[in-house]
Amino acid sequence: MLRTRDEAAQKSAWEFMDSKNPASLALTHVDFRYPDGQLVFDDLSFSVEPGEFVAVLGPSGCGKSTLLNLLSGFLRPSRGEITINGDLVSPEHPSLGYIFQSPQLFPWLSVIDNIQFGLKMAGFLSQKEQVEKARYYLQVVGLSAVAERFPHQLSGGMRQRVSLARALATEPQLLLADEPFSALDAMTRRHMNEELLRLRARFGQTVLFITHDIDEAVFLADRVVVLGRAPQGVDSEHIIDLPYPRSFPETPRTPRFFEYREHLLDRITHVMETVQ
């Protein structure tokens, strides 16, 4: 039996007992239009509960990247509000952490210095504390041995793990991820999916994860939000009632995983066939 959205949020809160006060996120009657007049969202509303992992899924052109830029405060809605723990969102919001499509590492800095950079910008830790915390989160993602290397000396998967460590080092309450594993090969992507769930179980952040991959959405999420064609916004929401821990290849082989995948495929197909 499918769980309700509130039950799913409660389940997350109970499972992840090491959570550092995960944040809530709310979009209320949000409109967004680009300067050229293109309307992307019209009266968009949905919320993410503390400790919940929500994947946002949709075809190209539905507004996924625009949504993430709105959630991060880099874009402002034409109407409505976006709040984190009740406060209006901004790029400097202390609760926010980001994982981008590409690692966005500084090529002239070592791995440890890249992770330390965000802590340095925050400005509330001493130099010694910054280094200690950077080394701790590098150890968390299993890359202590490459601390002094430079990004060009790492594989794509290792660079994305450094990016993940950098995001975690600021200890955000809400992690925003913009298709962070889309450029990786299939095996590395599976490993990173498992790694993200492991770290989420350990630290308990609320996660909003943008993806175009149905299998990835089902594997990772407590709930999947499907976006319709612009400016529709939310087409549908789907609770993913799969047990934790999830792993490859076991989880995708279960009948329930297959059911969720096929149901979401039907919804995406319907969205793509909708006449604009």
C-alpha cells in the first residue's frame, strides 16, 4: 500500500536520527517569466518536508533548471514566495548547499583547498578548524588519499565526490542537486547514487534532486515530483515506498521498483504528448 506524503516525511525523520535539523522548503503560488516574455511557471506550489528526499523529474524544457535557480535564490519569482524554514530564500542562505551538473572545482587549487574554500568564504571558522573540517568531509567521501592532488589528476567520479564533500562541509540543512551525476558513466553513476544515499542516511539533510533519469529518481527519492510542460508546473507527485538501505543491483530488480518506473514512464510520456 502506498504511503501518504506525511507518512513518508515522518519515515524519513525517524530513519535518519543523526540529522542536523533538516530544513523545510516551500513554494507558494510562484510565477516566473523571463525578460523575453517566456512564461515558465504559473501558480507553482509544492513543499518539501524536513528530512525528505524529493526528486524532480520532467522532459527537457519543462523548467527543471529554472526551478533550481529559483530555489537557490539566483532567480526571483515574478509572484509568490519561496521559503526555507519560513525565511525567504537567497543564494547566501546558511541552510543551503549545492551540487552542480559539473563539479565546478577550481583547477589551480588542491582537493583539500577546494573543499576548504566554502568554509573560508563563510568566515566563522579559524584556519585550523577549516582544514580539520575539510579533511573530515574528504574522509567521509573516501578520498583522504588524494587531498593534495589537483582536479585534473582525478577521475570524473572522484571530482564529483570532491564536489559532494565541499557541499557537505558547510553542513547545510537543505541540499540542492542539479543532475550532478548525468555526465558519469553508468557504473560510476550507480556508485554515486549509493554514496549519496549513504551520506544522506548519515547526515539527514533535506534533499531536492533534479534529474531526467526515471531509474535514478526511483532509486533515490522518498517522493518524485513530475513537472509538466511550461508553464504548468507540477503535473503529479508520487510517493516511492521502497525500503532502505537501497543498493545496486538488488533494489532495481524488485517488482515494486519496476512498478514505480513504469508508472513514472507513463506520466512522462503523457507530459511529452500534451499539446502546448
